[in-house]
Amino acid sequence: MKKILFEHIRQYWVIYLTLSSVFLAGGVFGAVGSGVLDTQKASELSKFFVKLLGEQPTTVDSVFLQKIAKDYFLMMAAIWVLGLTVIGTPLVYLIVFSRGFILGFTIAFIIQVKNIAGLGLVLFTILLPSVLAIPCLLLGAGLATIFSFLLLQGKSNGDILRKDFLYYSAASLLISLGAVAAGVLQGYFSIVGTRFLGF
């Protein structure tokens, strides 16, 4: 499995490099956007953030974990559907950019509001789950882009197209399960992290 994955990335490294760059660009824009908020908006977001922390479950809540996992699955499902269309690639890149923007903005804003404690919260509740979540996002987006290009170039037809579709769908499902696992981890770490750090 690992060998197949490495070979796949080696073959389509340009696509994955582009997606990674788009994600990083989103993260940078998000971090910069957090720093240029005016005082009023920053204050409102800070109050909203504190309110969210107050509403955070204090024990492992299956409903809370399922909601986060569902959000991740729906995102991956949307990417899969966009891969089935020839014109879906720009929207796939937009999703990747927006996820990077949200991540960058969230990290920068939490550290800005909570300082050192915020850094601990970011490391524990965001960055650790992202070790799994980000690769799943990029792999799912890469597969969608590759399949869209196959349709656009018209290289696949008949039995070959069916085989490519089955491979694309199976690989996307496997990656989606990984994304769901990342969502569960994020929910779990956010509950444990906020308790451990005293939020």
C-alpha cells in the first residue's frame, strides 16, 4: 500500500505540489487576515471564541464527535463529486485554499487571543489531528483533479473508464475514512485539550 501511494505521488507530483502550494497560500492569507482585523471585529470574534470554549463538552461526547466526523466526510464527498465533473477542478482547489485559510486564521487568532496558552491549545487540538487531516484532504483533492483531467483529455472510455472510476471511488472512500478518523481525533483532542489546559 505504501509503495503504491509513493508511486502515485511520484507520478502526479506536480498536481500534489500545486495543491500543497494552494493550501499553504490559504494558510498564509488566513494568518495575515487574522492580524489585520480591526479592534471591534477582533473583540467580537474573541467573545465568540470564549463562548465556544464555554460550550465545549467536558467529557467525551459521541454526538459532538459524530458532528465533526460528519463535516469531514461531507467535505470529502463534495470533493469526490467535483472530481466526476470536468469543470469541478477549480472548486476543488477553492476548497483546499479555504481549508488552508481557515486553519491559518484559526491558529493565528487563537495564539493572538490566548498567547502561550493558545499555542498549547493549537498544538494539541489543531496541529496533532491535522497530521492526518491535511494529507487526506490533499490526496482526495489530488485524486479528484486527476480523474477530472482523465475525463477532460478523453483518454478513458468503456472498460478503461469503468476501471478508473472504480479505482477513484475506492481510493476516495478509503481516504474519506481517514478524514473521518481525523475528525474524531480532532473532537477528542479538543475536549481533552481544553480540560487539560484549563479553558
